Amino acid sequence: MLLGPPGAGKGTQAQVIAGQLGVPAISTGDIFRANVSGETELGLQAKSYMDAGDLVPDEITVAMVKTRLAETDAKGGFLLDGFPRTIAQAEQLKESLHELGDALDCVLELVVDEDELVRRLSGRRTLVDGQWVQRSDDEPETVRHRLQVYREQTAPLSGWYEAEGLLSRIDAIGAVEEVTQRALDALEACRGTRSDGPGAG
Ligand code: AMP
């Protein structure tokens, strides 16, 4: 699972790392955005929260992730990007995985200071139909609110996963390839640790 504030590079790293590991990258933000564009019931439920930079309620988000994790491509492993984002989501994820006889192997926290995040997010643009567009929730006021939501609701997950013995922190400033290498090294170390532990083999 990748943990980190908006703008830390979770989406970019998730794509590369999942590609290297041969597992799907599951991004709740991407699933919500696809539902908003497709004007589905789920998209309609999520849109107002997303536009405001708030979290979509846990019940909606957790149900969506459970459905996604039940798909065939997630059977051999998966990389979560942007989920869980609250302690309640983390507890429910742990419980659902436990019911399946499974558990997270590793949580990587991408660490970036807040000045750098604001700089990255306010400059972020995506190419859509040949035009560079800004995500509506990347506007400066919404960015500040999303960072506050992160500090209040998501940052406590760092200590929570540390207590679970799953957390590795990596410096996420630098070239994309450098950060990917740090992430892969940390993942290797934590998978190594876990495969030495009880139940290994
Ligand atoms: P992201 O692309 O991960 O920055 O997510 C964009 C937006 O989708 C967030 O600001 C939230 O409104 C919503 N979202 C994504 N993941 C979650 C989650 N795990 N819990 C609640 N809301 C989420």
C-alpha cells in the first residue's frame, strides 16, 4: 500500500511499481474519477466530496474497494494507491483481507515536505484530448484543504501501520526513477522481513 499526501507522487510510483511486480495498481481516486466522468450512481455520490477536497464517506469507499479486490486480476496480489485514508478504512481493510486469509505485506509512506507539495500540485496538469487541463481539486484553495484533510484524517495511519509493523518511510523528493528505486528497495526489505517471520513459506 502506498501512503502519502496529495502530490507525493503515489499515482506515478504506483503505476511503475505495480508494473514491475506484475500486479494491478488500485487507485480509489482513479476509480472515483472514472465514475464521475461516466456519470454513474457512485460518481454522483462521490462528486460533491471530491470537488470540495473532502474524503468520500468510508461506507461508499470501502464497499467500492471490496468489489474491486474481488476481481480476478487482484487474486495474485495488488498495490493500493490512495486507500485506506482513514483509520476506519484501514481497520475494515484488515478485517476483509483477514476473512480471505490474506493481509497487507508492506506499507510505503512517501515523505515530501508541504512547500514542495503545494508547488507540485498547483503546477500539475494532465493531457486530455490534446489539451493540458488542471484537475478541479488541484486549484490552490482546494489543495490547501486537501492537505489539511490529509494531516487530520490520513496522517495518523502512519503511526497505526508502524504499530502493525508494516511501515517503511521513503524520501519521495528526487527524480521519479530514484524514488522508484528507493520504493523497490524498501519493498524488498519488508517482504524479506515478513518471509522470515512466523508462517513463512
Ligand atoms: P486522489 O486521486 O487519491 O488524490 O483522490 C481524489 C479524491 O478522491 C480525494 O480527494 C477524495 O475526495 C476521493 N478519494 C480517493 N480515495 C479516497 C479514500 N480512500 N477515501 C475517501 N475518499 C477518497
